[in-house]
Amino acid sequence: MQVQDTAYILSAKPHGERGYVVTVFGQQGLRRGLWRGSRKNAGSLLNPLSLVEVNHTRRLENQLGNFTLELQTDFASRWLVVNQKLAALNYLSEILRVTMPAEHAYPPLFNRLSTLLQTDLSTDFWFTLLRFEYQLLTTLGIGLSLHEEDAVRAEPDADGVVDESELTHISPKSGRAVSAIMAAPHASKLLPLPHCFGGPECDDERADIQQAWQVLSHFLNQLTEVKKLTARQRLLELV
């Protein structure tokens, strides 16, 4: 069996004297294989999020198989000069490695990652990463429905008055945005809706971003079964 793909390096763990077990995320999904080569020759090839052409060969579907890799772009060298971006590289590598099922293709998520890595993150850095994690959750079936058309609102009252109150909360079960009127009796059981996700105005942008990450953490825990995401936690310490 042979599969060719364009993919990003997620991790490379030494295996024996001249090998690495390499995990990649490509157009055809997450994949693992054995790459044979010296640590000296690995260079930027095995850096986190390096873009490579990968050829995966194996005799049986359940075998690890062998990788041949050809470097296309070393994104790490562009990002390592900024501590914030280094943390982001490690975060992206970790969250994809932990959440992605093996060998299932998710083209929209791959394309979003490609766009992110080629974007100048000097502006909207945190919002770009938030949008990526939001899409990852949606891709894997932990959908958040924060748009107006999906919101939970009160039924019109006896006089036909419609609930037009602003969206202020999120249901921790359904992931749907909830209006202020509907949220009022249950606010303690709901998640706050950050301004960057369509919630009320917020004067403290940093606090709003931190709140958005906490909201995503709630839904991410459903997906990872509370596995420890060390790189994600280190990233959030920089917010």
C-alpha cells in the first residue's frame, strides 16, 4: 500500500539509532509512519508544522509503515523568533495530534491551517487561533451554534412581542447562543458569550479573549476527555 500526501509535521519521536516515528496532518488526514535518517540530517525537516511531501508505504493497513519526506516549507524558522508564535506552533501541533482521528480527511481544516500559517499574525493573533480551534471543534462534531439564526430565544408573549434581547450566554450542552431574556433565570448554569463570539460589548479585550478560550476549553474537554494539553496551557499563559 502506498499513499502520497502534502502534510504538516506534528511530532517526531526518536526510534532506534537512525529513525523517528513521525506524525503528520495532511490533506488526507492524520498519519503516522517511520522515517529513517540521522538526527544530524533531520534539520528543519522535522520541525513542528514544517510542510512536507510525504510518501507512506506499508504492506498491511494496520502497520506503521515507512515515510519518505521532502521538505517544502519550514514555517518554524519564520515563527521561532517570536515567543508567542513559538507557543502557537507547539499548540497547533499538539491539538491536532491529540484530537484528530487517524487517516480521516478533513480538507476544510487542512486549508484553514494552511491559511493560518501563511498569515501575518502581527494583528488579530489571538482571534486567528480562536477561529481555528472553533473550526476544529465544529469539524469534529462538537458544534457551537453562535449565530443569530441558531440562538435560543423566548417564544413571543401573549401580545405577540418577540424576544429581541441581545445574545449573552451559551448553552454548555447544545453549544447554542442564548438571549438575555432566556438566560436570566439560568445564568449560573450557562457559559458567558464573549464579545469576540458575538456577545455583549467588552471594554477589556484581553479579558474577552481569555473568556473565549475558557468557553472553547469547555467543549474541547468533551472531545479530549480532559487529556492534558500542555502546549495549549502554555499558550494561554501568554494571553
